[in-house]
Amino acid sequence: MSEVRNSVVNNRKAAVVGAGFVGSSSAFALLQSGLFSEIVLLDANTDKAEGEAMDIAHGAPFVGNVRVSAGTYDDIMDAGIIVVTAGAAQKPGETRLDLIHKNVAIFQSIIPEIAKRHYQGILLIVANPVDILTRVAMKLSGMPEGRVFGSGTVLDTARLKSELGAHLNVDARSVHAFIVGEHGDSEIAAWSCANVSGIPLSDFCEMRGYYNHQTSMEKIADDVRNSAYRIIEKKHATYYGIAMSVTRICRAVMMDEKSILPVSVTVRNRYGIGESVLSLPAIVGAAGVETLPPFRLSEEEQAKIRESAKTLNDIFDSLAL
């Protein structure tokens, strides 16, 4: 799935396309990560990109020698990773899939600019609906699919771990569980393989005095699924959590960690899915997505992920690309 990258890219340089809430928050988080010595912001509104770059750059003396600037597509072709956050924001009462036509049109102006310059780095898609837009980016860029992937359900999985950690009164980092499928309403909590440091989840719950597993799991999965809607209702946008997710993914790539992360990837001939782009745990390293390890799901979870794939495929097939 992966391809060795050309040496023309600078692994200490990142670019963020889109200087809205998500893009600027991601650039700010990347500044603090210590991963990069240069960060470039692009936006159709050049004043916005320049203002955000100036504001973020003023924090650089507190973290190290990092150059932050606004730029053009020509300025980012040597970036080790390009993070695409540009797109219309999700409004209260709107689903991620409702954004599709507006954001596909935006991608039709962005991705060809990257493709025609023969970009050799990693293209990380973050804009929503991320699974559809990742597939759009793959098609429009013509890049090897291992080097084009989406942030997927990395944030949803973090939300799940956070909810489980609070529920069980245990460090969320000790919780091993994934959200898979669509980053959206059809996402699936993969309870069949969830555990706390190797202890089956049901056993750990009982140790903590919880026995009504089904009710608790349904509530936690529902809270995770609807958390973005609740945040948007209260503050009109979500951006800090996804910014941290972007940083986590960039670290896996730039440090060649071979981390297993639930990113948006091409899935073929698994769980009865012919082909789709959605989130499954994948090995992520310097070459992008290396492979999908054998991830076991229950029969019920497999049925749900097939439904999720069908929803995404039907929408993608309806697009005029």
C-alpha cells in the first residue's frame, strides 16, 4: 500500500491548507509538538492566512526555532506533509455528510494544484466528510493511496477512550478500543476487541462494579457519536480535539513510528466490503499507510461496517468527478 518517498521533501516542514478554526488550531498544535522547523499556512483568504501565521509565529520563541509563515502552493511542495483542512464548517443541526457538495467543490480547486506540481510527500485529509473527501483527494491527485489518507476516526477513538477512562476511573491511555467505519453517524464502536491493558472490557467493568454492560456501552457509543453535535451547538465549531489528532498522526509519520491508528484508508475485500474508503486501524509510518493489520470484528460489527461502507459508497458514486 505504501511507497518510499522521494528525497526532495523536507520532513521538518509541514503545510496546512485552510486557515479556519481547524487549520489554525492544527498549525498551533504542530508548532508546540517540536516535530517541525517550518510551518506554512495557505488559505483562499490570504489576509486570514497571514494573520494566523503571524499570531502563531509569535509563540515560537517559547518552543524553539520554528518558522511560521503564509505561502502559496509553490511554497509547500517540499513539505513532508500537507494537512488539508479547508472546507465549509459544519453548522448546528447539519451532519458531516451534508457538507459534501460544498467541500468537494473546494477540493476540486485545491487538490489539482497539488497534483500538477507532482507533490512527493504525504497528503493528510482532515476536512469533512473526511472519508468521502479522502477518496476524492485520491482520485483527483493520482497519488499512491498509501500517501493519501484521512484523519478518519482518530478523534472519535480518542473520545471513546476518554469516555471509557472516565467511566472506569482509569487512565484513558490504558484503554485500548477503536471507533471504525465512517467518521460520522454510522461509525461503530468495536466493543468486541476493547480492553484495558489486556483485560477484557467486561471483566474490568465488573471489577469497577458495573454489570449492566449493554446499557453502558450503548450510552458511551451514543455520547461519542453525538459529541461533535453537542460541541457545535454550544460553541459553533470543534477544533482543539482534531488539532491534537492531526499532531498525533503527523508524529507517527515524521517519526516513522509504525503506529496503529484508525485513519481513513482504502478498504478492499474485508468484512464483505468490495471497496470503500473508511476508517480501520492501519500501520502509519514514514511512507504513510503501510498496511491494514488483521482486525477482528464480531459478526454484528461487520454487518454495521458494511452498512457504513454502503452509505459512503452511494454518496461517492453520486458525485460528478
